[in-house]
Amino acid sequence: HADSIQARVLRAQPILESMGNAVTMRNSNSSRFGKYNRVFFDEAGSLVDAGITTYLLESSRVVVHSDRERTYHCFYEMLRGLDDETLKEWGLERDRRYRLLTSSGGGSLLPGFESRDAENFTRMCDALEGIGLDAEEVRNMFRILAGLIHLGDVEKEATPDACPQGSGDDADGDAPVELDEAVLERAATLLGMEASELGSKLTKRKVAVRGRSSYHEVARSATNFRHAL
């Protein structure tokens, strides 16, 4: 029993790396979270239970990262490792420059990681199976990641002659964002949500009315839309 618990804890490591590590300018496998391991022993000193608690995940990296860096490995590994049929079903292309996977300035995908990503996808899938997830649970997890990739492309490209309204330092003075309805529909389907509800959450925010217990909705600006993801 103790050997089984120890094996499952060790098998979790590839999952933590794929979901919580990213390429930075200084480290190609940088941990972007904290980890606290707990082990429990009985009176005889035998290992009877164990757990891993993660904290302080750099959630902003999902949507924003610098040039020569990447978001979390799992997105790239999934695109490298999924079969062509599943990629087509989920509307994904293996080598497309999705906004979520490139730098905030719209740069290119970092080269040189293709083979490693494919190998680590297999490693991650084996680890997920090893900790007790069945094939359907694993598929649903990747389905959510696919939805997030599409969600990163849901904002329509700004036209060159588009001028933000307002001025000064007020970020909310920027023109409200426009959504690509086709991309929104695909993302919502993969995430198991209604497109209209998802679109509303992304484009509007609730503002408290001072002195009252009520709220009113205002449009999100293009400036803070990406962080709303």
C-alpha cells in the first residue's frame, strides 16, 4: 500500500510540470507555482496517505507573457500530441499562431520545443492515467484547454482606423471590445457554456453603486478585456 501511494505521488510530477511550468527567458522549465507535499504515517511508521497542495499559481501567464516566453506547457503539448481527428473535431490546428500561445505583442511561437512537447504530452497522459483518471476524464480536461485556446482568439482584430474614445489615463475610456461570434460559439461549446452568457461575462463587468446594495453593468474596454479571460 505504501509503495502504491509513493508511486502515485511521483506520477503526479509530470502533471504538475505540464500544468504549472512554463518557458521563461532564464529557464525552459520554470515552475510558476508553489507546492506543498504532505505525507502521513501510521504508528508503525508506514506511509498511509499523501497529498500535494499547490498555491500561488501565476494565473496571468495564461493570457499574457513576454517575448521569448510561453504560457503553460500543457497547451503546446496538447497541440503536439493530440491526433489529427481530435484536433479537427475541436477546430484546432497544430501549428497555428493562437494569441494565447504567443507573446502579448503577437509574436511567433518559440521554435525548438516541438519534439519535447510531443514526448511530454505522452508523459502527461500516462501520469493522468496513473493517478486514476479514466480516458473520458482526460479527454474532458483537454477539451477545456482547447476551449481556452479558442477563447484567446475571441476578440476581433482592431481595424487600423479604430480610434479609442476618451482620453487620459482612464483605461475604461477605450473603445469596447467586439467579439468574433463564430469563435465565441466554438469556445463556449468546448467549455460547456452558453455562448450568450460567456460573451456577456467577457464584455461586461458589474460596478457597485455607491451607497446602495445594487450593481450596474458597464462595457469592458479593449485594454482590460484580455485579463477578463
